[in-house]
Amino acid sequence: MPSCRTSSRSLNTRIDPGERGWALVAVLWVLALLAMMAAAIVELQSTSARFEHRALDDLRLNSDIQAAMVRAVMGLTDTRTEARWKVDGSVERFLYHGDPVAVSVQDAAGLVDLNETDLTALQSLIQGFGVSSDDAQTLAQRIVDWRTQVDPDSPDVAMEARDGDYAQAGRNYRPRHAPFQSVDELKLVLGMSGRLYAQLAPLLTVYSRNSDVDLQVAPEAVRLALQSSTNEMGSQPGQGPTAVQPGLGATDSQDDSSTAAAVTPGHSYAITVVARHRDQAMKRTVTVAITGDDAKPVLVEAWR
């Protein structure tokens, strides 16, 4: 029967060695792809686990910081003098759920207010960091220009000319002619270098709303800068021994007991917290105002 013979020949046909090679290659490729897929799944799971651990660590650090902020406000407003926290930037350290936490409270009255300090005081403060007299005067004038409101009915020709310097320098903005909303805004002032900003920023605030600096609660960096500026500019009649110019200066000594005195309603305080958990750290600063209102004693003004 022809059909039977054909079938027999088909069954006895030998597979070509080349075909067996391609089949082996195909199998190896499939195995390689499966191995790559398995490795990708393992890496995805590992990445997901790391992300979850990081998220949990961040959550824990945020919890540490929130607790430290509450603790600082309690220490700030404690009616017991011996338990009350200092407000001169001194650091309080403690453990919260085993995590080390460092907290400092700084009364804004001990810092230089960007919106209130006069031109001469700003110039002398800038000179305290090694800036030449001419450059310090130019920069101080630009700071004052930035915060000075413009009267459209009485244009200041000199100020308009200085505003034009921004365009000549390639800046796509001009001074706002309004009070500084934050110390960070100082970085936008023409001529403010990153290095000088880093030196000035810890000494500045926009929340004291006062042209004077209370040296009793000023951090050491502020007192040193003011002293350096005084030495550079020279004392003037009517100034305190560590005042830079009229409008900068208060008491000439620092009394430890005064830093733990009762907080003053209307004053603002910057609370800085650094929390650590395992190999991670988180830093936050909140500025609060003491209102004197029993219903709402603390008002949050800024959070960084």
C-alpha cells in the first residue's frame, strides 16, 4: 500500500544536525530570558522593599520631628523658670523612641531683621564678612531698594537706574519693592553671592519686626558679627558697646538667666529640629509666634 510506505519513510527521516543546533539555541535563549525576568522580579521586589523601608524611616523621622516641635513649644512656654528652655539658639538633646534628637529655639529678636535694619547697619554687617566698603554699600543699598515700596507719583530716578542693573546683568526680574517674605529671598538680590548668603543667612530674620537686636538672646555668630562690624566701623556716640550703628544693638552682656525668662507675647521663635534614625537624618525649622491668646497661644508663621 503506497500510503503505508510513505508514512514509514516519514517516520524514518533523520533530523538535520543544523536544526538540532537551532533548537538548542532557542532553548538557551528562552532560559536566558526566563533568568532575566526572574532577576528583574527579584530586583523589583528588592527596590520595593527599600522604598518601603525608606518611606517608613521618613514617617518615623517626621514623627520624631513633630514630637520634638511639641516638646520645644512646651519648654518655651513652661511656667517654671528652671524648666523653661533657653531661646538663644542653645541646643537641647534627648532620645525619642530611641532616636537621637537635637532641638534649638532662637528668639527672632536676637537676629537682624531684613525689613527693619537701616542701610548703614546692613553695610557694616556685610563688611564684617570681609566685603569692601564700596561693595558692601552697593549691596546694602540693593537690599533696601528691594524692600522699599515705590510711589508711582514720585518716581525715584536713582532707584530706577539701580533696578535697570538687573536687566543688564541678565536677570529676568527686578526688585519686588515690597518687604522680604523670607530670608531665602535675599538670594535674588543682585550682587549676593552664595558664599556671602551662607554667612549672613543664620544671622537674619524677617520676623523680629524690630530694628534693634537683643544681644542677650543673640546667638554667638550674631554677636561676633556685630562686634566685628563695630571694630570695622568704629563706635559712635549714643551706641551700645557692641552696637554696629543706631538701630543695631542692645545689651552688652549675655545673662544666662535672661535666656530662660518668660517668653514675650508678640515675639517669634525659630525652632530647629534635627532627628536621626539609623543612617538617615531629617532637619526642619518652624517659626512660631507667641500670641498671648489662651485659646490659640501659638501661631505657626513658617515651616521649612
